[in-house]
Amino acid sequence: MMQALTPLVEPLSIDEAFLDLAGTERLHGLPPAVVLARFALAVEKEIGITVSAGLSYCKFLAKIASDFRKPRGFSVIGEAEAVGFLATQPVTMIWGVGKAFNAT
């Protein structure tokens, strides 16, 4: 299903992947956010599992966006709002930073 959106699919784990949707608006005739939202709904309908999706200009923020408001969350972090958004979040939201680091 993911390859229908873009040939640039980078598996992250058994249930996660990065999809590079840059330049796909012309292909799909829709902005990447709409394509991603429709994909999430299609997965839920066809496979029966919920999807949390994040969209951003880099993988780091896309992962944070996908973890935000789980389950069944959909978040977009644009370049203009990235610093402001991150400033209001706990450090543990950063991918790879655990609770032990937050305690220091």
C-alpha cells in the first residue's frame, strides 16, 4: 500500500516506516497531508488497524509528529512552527530520549 504513495519507503520497524512524499503532489493531485490522511483511513478500513501518522520536512520531526496524540493521531509539524512546537514539549518527546534523561 505504501509503495502506491511513493517509491521512497524506508521501513523503521515492523509497524513503522518513513515515506518521502516530497514532490508527490503532482503525482496524486493532492497535498501530502491529504494523501497521508487518506492512506491512514484506507489502512484502517482494509486491514482493520489504526494508524498514527506524522508529516514534516524531516524524519526527526515526522517521527515526533507520528507519536503525538496516539492512537490514531495525525499531526503536521511545519518548518515555521517546529521550534515553537518543540519548546512547549517535554524533552522525552524527542525520539530516543528516555525518562532517565528527563529526571536529570
